[in-house]
Amino acid sequence: MAFVVSFIILFVFWMFLSGRFDYFHLSLGIISCAIVAHASHDLLFKDIRAKNRHIEVIRFIKYLPWLFYQIVLANIHVAYLVLHPRTLKLIDPHIIRFKTGLRKDLSLVTFGNSITLTPGTITVLIKEGHYYVHAIDRFVAEGLPGDMEKMVGHIYMED
């Protein structure tokens, strides 16, 4: 069941991104999505029969607009840094380390990916509950972990 659901999600996404519906592209999509679904269906649906899975899905969907808003804000900040006449003085890269209160694997990965999706930051390493994150300047570094950790914790009921 998890394979079928993963395949359907991937194939719908494939069709949305490709925008081509001829036999050649659809067959490539089917083959590619089947391979990826076979390799990763247990990652996405590890505990599919968990009691509160539907609540996590709803909370994650509600989290996405907030994450997109943070991405837009971060894009504006990075554009400001890059376009500023004193750009070389403003960009001050840091690698920061902080401990997280998140415990579930899916929470850790979601938080790390959310950080990386936000321009100006890259999650370098997650090890033993510590995140190592590259930040483009001090302002970005001081904002971590921030509200994003609380939001991800709320999704997976770790608050």
C-alpha cells in the first residue's frame, strides 16, 4: 500500500513538473517514479498505521504557507546583502552549532530541510541532536533555531 501511495504522489508531481503528456514522457515518468517509490516508500510511510498520522499531515500542510513566507523573507534579505554596495562587508559567513529538542527522525529531517530551503542557510550536519548550520551573516545566524523548530515540533507533536 505504501508503495502505491508513494508512486501516485511522485507520478502526479512528475506530471505537474514535466507538463508533457505524450507516451514517451509518461513512460519515463512511470519508470522513474516506480524506481524511486520502490527505493523510498518505507521512508515516507514508516509508521503509516500510527494513530495520529492524519493530524501530522494536516499540521504539515498548514506549516507549508508559513515556510514559504519565511523563504520569501530570506530571499529578500539575501538579495539585500548581494545588491548592497558594501556587500563584501555585510556578508559574514558562520557555521553555528545548536542543540535541538526534537527527537523523532522525521522531525529532525523536516527541520534540517526547512533550514536548507531557506536562502542564506544550509544544514551541514545533524549529529546526536546537534545541528551544524552555515549562515550567510550574523543576523541569520542569530535567528537560529527560532520559531521554525517550534513549528516543526508542533507538526510531529513534540511540543
